[in-house]
Amino acid sequence: MLVTVTSTAPTASNLSHLLRKHPDRAQSFALSVGTAHVFYPEVSDERCTVAMLLEVDPIGLVRDKNFTGSDAAALARYVNDRPYASSSMVAVALGQVFRTAMNGTSESFPELAAAALPLEITVAAVPARGRDTAGLVTRLFEPLGWAVDETAIPLDPEFPEWGDSVYADLVLRGEVRLSDALRQLYVLLPVLDDSKHYWVSDDEVGKLHRAGQGWLPDHPERELITRRYLAHQRSMVDAATDLLAGDARLSELDDMPLAEADARAETRPAKLAPQRADAVLAALRDVGAHSVADVGCGEGALLKRLNTDASFTTIIGTDVSASVLARAARALNLREASDRQRERLQLLQSSVTYQDDRIAGLDAIVLMEVIEHVDPERLPALEASVFGAASPRAVIVTTPNSDYNASFETLPAGAFRHADHRFEWSRAEFAAWAEGVAERHGYAIEYRTVGDVDAELGSPTQLALFRKVTER
């Protein structure tokens, strides 16, 4: 299977820097799916092409315990097109060989990594099978800005009357960020095949969510892509649909005119945000935290405060939105930061409802105005990922106090403070949730107020400080 990527951007040879593969030598990589060979058929400042040739051992496929299907004697395990068709194996190889480029980062050429480039991509022998295949290649790639040239491969050139096979040679042309192009191929190749060579487990939801950032939430075929990528596994499709729908709502707010977005934004007093950050910092100091993750960090307001305090030796900010993380990186001036500073403060794309081992075992995790943006049926997943899998010594949660909403004169009765809130809890509702979480995971709780306190309504923001008291 052969994939080529050609750039005709000015100083096109800089493509090699984004891919981190030297243009003057051929390289081979032993992968879980076979051996990938990377080489450059042409290199100049006008035009640069990189090629990835994937060799798969058919016998190795049969012996691979991760191969889909439990019946070792099934004929399909021995007679199939996996070594010859550009499907899920090519997608896996792209993800492993060009991982840095897929992440969209480049220390040498950050502007180039962030820019749309004139690209031409060829993929040999792409299968398009299953139901809903009419015009499928075009339906998947054209909405992403690609001009699609699809050449059907006949069943047998010697017998044209037999018609075309389900395979086609594919050429894509467009101005697209390299990272987006690679992530689109990573997702859409197995979608076209409607099959994967390996067992589809729960972590595939996270892979789809990360690879689909910036293009999948608004894709007109999002439902089909999600269903096929996750091998029609209903529970995983539902979970991914919730995540992607949330991203689409965030994208809608990002694309609004500033005045309209402000009108739909939270109607809290302006001074409450710094008070909330002060309260979180005080709680972190009270528990003696040195390693902290701000989960759902947004544009990095709390991270800025943490970064100025030398007592915090490890700082991690996570968010589901790649565009929000990019704004946080600019606000924190990470581009000018030293290697040591970047090691201390990291930004990671991640979802609060999925286990992420990169934030496990820290002193503290902060969920500042996060839980109310999660659909109630996904809160058990949030609990499992933060309090269960990550299991920090302390968790700090802040959320609006709906009791206090009556004091906002401009907020209609029953309305939420922000357009993306899925719920807002009273003090009693928050306490009921927090106490259940604490009991299940071995934490003690301390409740604190944030903002001006009304004798009857409480404070506008409520804070729960969870401290680990038992080992699970």
C-alpha cells in the first residue's frame, strides 16, 4: 500500500521538517501492522513529495492475537485484502510514523505547521464497501476542502464486462493544514473500508475524538463516520456522538460575532472570575499541592496564575478543544518559553470523561466551572476518569450555585448563566453528588464559598475540596 503527500508551498522542502523525516535517506519502521518505508521521490523548493510504503506480512496477520475475530480457522483470516488495500492498517501506520506531524506541532517551523498548505495526496487501492457507499469518497472528503479524483479499479482488466471492483485509486488536492490532512486520512480510511483489522475497544472513542478535532464535529457525514469508525458498537457511538456534539456547540460559540457571544455568555459579575481563581489557589496551597492539572483549562486564566508561583513544579492544562488550547498557548507565551519551562507547563488535548494516564497520580486536579458543561448522563464517566483512574490526592471542583441565580436581575427565571451549561445545581444537589463521589472513592469533603455571600441564597459559586483519605 502506497501513500504520497506532495507540497507545492513556497520552500516546499520544509515539508520534511514538519514530518521529521530526513529527505536524503530512506527509512524503515517496524510497526504493529508491518514495516513502513518512508522516502522522498522528489525534493525541491518548488515541489516536495514524501511517500510511505507499507508492507504487511499476511502470515503475521493470522498469528496476531489482536486480529479481529476469534475463530482461528475462519477462511477470512487467511484470505483477505489486508496486505493489499489502503484501509485501517495504513491509517495505523500513518499515526505511528507521522505522529508529531499529526499533532500539528513544530519547534522549527510553528507558523508552517499552523498554516494551510497546497497539498496533493495519493492513496492506492482504497476500498469503499458496505451500505451507504454511493459517492462515499466524495461525500467524506469534499466537505473538508479537498478536490477529489477517484479512479475505479476494474475487477479484471482482461474482462471489462465484469465491471469495477470496490477499490479505487484516490487523489486529493486542496489547501489544508498538514496535521488536519493526516488526521483526516487516519479516520476516514477505515471508515471507507467499514472495517478494522484489530479489536475495537473503548479507547477508540478517545482516538476518534482527538483525531477529529477541528473538522469532524461540523462534518455533514459525522454520524456515518462515527458509526463506521467505531465498528457500529452502539455504546461507543453514543459516547462519541455526545463528545462531538459538544465540540460543535463550542465551535458555534467560537464562530459567533463577539457581541453575540458576549450576550450568550455567563451573566455573572465580572469580579467573580478572579475571586474563583483566588479560592482555587488557596485550596491548592492548603493541600500542599506541587503537581496540578487544570482539567478543562480553557484559554489558560488559571494556568497563568499557577505559572507565576514557583511552588507548583508540574502544571498541566487539558481541554477538548484544539483551538482553545492554541489560544491558551499564545496567552501563556509558550512559543518563547524555554525547554525547562515547557517541561514544567504542558497543554494536552483531552476529555474529562475519558481516562488519561498523563494526569494520573498528581497532587491535585482542578475542575473549575467544568462539570456543568458535561451532560448529566456522562458524569459517572467524569467521576471514573478523575476520581477513579487519575486518583489525585486532592480534587477541587467549582460550579455555579443555582440558588444564587435569583439575585441576577437580568437572568430569566429558570435560565442558565451560560448557553453551554447542561445543568446548574443548588447547594443541596451539589452536596448530594459530591458526597456520593467521596464515599465511592475514599475522599473527605470541605465546602467553601466563592464571592459575596447572601444569607439565604449562599454564594454565586460553590467550591468542594476533596482530600484523599483512603487507598482504593
